[in-house]
Amino acid sequence: MTNVERPTVSRFEHHCDVPEGRLWFGILAAPAAWIAQGALGWFFGYRVCTSMSIASVRTTLSIISLLAIGMTLAGLITGWRNYRQFDGDIGVEAWDRVAFMSLAGVFVSAAFLVGSVWAGLTPVLLDSCGGMR
């Protein structure tokens, strides 16, 4: 019997083809877009009663929502591509981390995609002063 020596990979060594920045982008892009959508929504929604017309607030919030949905989809696609690019052995801790972060990016982005879509429906459904946010 031959003993085949497998190279050992320490759990702190991160040897993979998926760049670290792409792993984090998949996880953090959607929450950042949702936070920006909410903050800008409050800012412009308040202005519907003061300095902006309802039509201009609707247009602004719709554009913000579309940008947030686009950013969320970019995070979702990046997480999915990271997972598809993952080719390591399950069981090696550095590869487990890549798979975990990739799938976390997919699930986090999918959840925030639903939130961004629901938040984007606000300007369509509500049109009264102070009702937008």
C-alpha cells in the first residue's frame, strides 16, 4: 500500500481562486444598498410635504429603489459566481470558509432583494403627504 501524502493547509492559510474582496462584496453589497435606500427614502420622503412635489419624490425614490435593487442583484450574482468558482475540497477549512461566505452572500442578497423590492413599492402605493416614509 502506498501512502499518499496530501498537502496540509493550515486553517489560517487562504489559498483559493476567489478573491477576498469578492467574498465580502457578495455579503455586504445588499445590506449596504438597503440601508442607503432607506436613509435616502426618509430624506426625500420628508420633502414631499415641504419643497418637492409628489411626482418628483416618486421619481427620485423609484430611481433610488432601482439602483438599490441593481446593487442587490450584483451582490447576489457575485455570491453565486463565487460559489460556482469554488473548486476546493470540502473538509479543508480554508475551502469551507470560501463556500460558506459564497453561500452566505447568496442568501443575504436574496433576503435583502425582497426587502428592497418591498421598500421600492412605497412610492407606487402611497401618494399622500407624509405617507411615503
